[in-house]
Amino acid sequence: MSIIEVYNEAWDTGNVEALASIIHDDCVFNPHVGGITMNKDEILGFAGGEHRPTSEHNRILFENDEVGVAHSIVHFANDSDSEAVMTFMRFKDGQIISVETGATPLSDDYQLIGSNA
């Protein structure tokens, strides 16, 4: 399983132990909102918390031993609009050393093209 696949599955299920195994101790996460930066402990706390966002339609656009690019639809627990999120990751020693995201808010009536929903 790729690093991004492990990350997505662990995040969506709140599996902090699996996330801890693939997130480098020196990891820095720069999300697209709030002008904040999170370290490994903060990432794990967010992922294991009750307000953890969930995702669907996860796609890996590119992944090798150095970097990964992924896209997904993310739903937030605070009732904000879901977002189409692009994620860029850098890897070091088989773990995630940095994460940056960019996002586009989606309206409540958004439907994925080709879906029957």
C-alpha cells in the first residue's frame, strides 16, 4: 500500500497509530486555512479528535519515493461547505515530512460529475 493510501485510510478511520507510523517526527503540515502550521503531535491530535474531517473520492495523482500529490472531496465536522482539496506531500525515509493543501469550497448541491447521487 502506498504512503498516501495508508494516510487516507488512517485519517478517515481515525487510526492514529497508523498515522504515527507514516508521519515523520519532524513533519510540518501547512493547511490551506487559518495561517497555521501543525507538527506531528498536532496532526495526530486532530486526526484522532471528534471533529476530524472525512474524505471521499480520494485519488492519487502522483506518488514516488520523494513526493505525492492527491485530490479528494473533504467534509468538515463544523458544517462548513465541503471542499475539493489538493494535497502535496514530501517524503523522507519512507514517511511524510511535509504536507500542504489547497482547496476549493463546494456548495451544498455539489455533485461529482458522473455520479448518480
